[in-house]
Amino acid sequence: VGCMLITLLKHADRIKIACLAQLINVIAPIMTEENGPAWKQTIFYPYMHASVFGRGVSLNPIISSPKYDSKDFTDVPYLESAAVYNEENEQLTIFAVNRHLKEGLELECDIRNFDGYEVVEHIVLENDNLKLTNSAKSTPVAPHSNGNAAIENGLVSTLLPKLSWNVIRLAKRK
């Protein structure tokens, strides 16, 4: 889901609208029980993050990443990423997915054109069990703000955990 949302952001100059067909149950980001509670499924969080923090101008990042071959494709990058600049709120958001099954991935992003910006938050959605789901009774897969993104000399750097969705939020120092 994160990679799909990044693809939409990267092509925002051509894609004007995208819809989520199933809003509740079956393949939904929000699940329910009849006459019971509702809860957020794992795919809810990337949708929410893109909706809240993906507003502004979609930037065209130049990405260099190690690659792998799959059964159907060659040279698939481990890193998928997009960035959105919200000029009105003086915010920059970097969305990044690490596809690597076993290793973290170093991310380095040049933001020298955004002088005076600082990391506000680094949100990470991760779990070692890829088949784990949330339920009405338990939410084992939820984002946390324990990412370690930092800025030094105009470069944002961090280690993206394996198989993770990351939202690195930056804002101009007040």
C-alpha cells in the first residue's frame, strides 16, 4: 500500500484522483464486526499518513538504491520514496519504504534547499511478522514515532528498518 501511494505521489502531475474501492471489511483499512467495534487494519496507516502529510507539491526525488531481482522483475530498488513540500505550512515530508526482507537500509536525502528545516517526527510502521493483522481485541501492527532521522550539514539521514513504511516530517524552525 505504501509503495502504491508513493507511486501516486510521484505521478501527481498526471493523476488527479484515486479512489479506495472498499472502505470497510473484506480488503479494507477499517474493519468492523456486526453490532461491534471498528478497528484500524495495517493498511489504514499509510493511507492516513499520505492523506494528512501528503498535501502540497510533489517533488521529483532522484533516488539511488541497491536492487534485487524477483521472480518476475529485475533491478527492483529496495527503496521506494517520494517527497511532498507544503509551502504554506513550511513543511517537507519524505515517504519511504524499505522492501528489504532482512536488512535495514541507509537513507540519505539532500535538503540543502530547505535551509532552517528540522526533523519534527519520524514515523515507522514495521513488524517482523508480515502476516500479522490487527483485530477488535488487539492492534499489534501500528506506527510508532521512534525513527531516528536526523539532519546534519543539509542531509537527512536515517536507517530505515527492514520491511518498513516511513514518514519523515520536517518543518522550518520557528
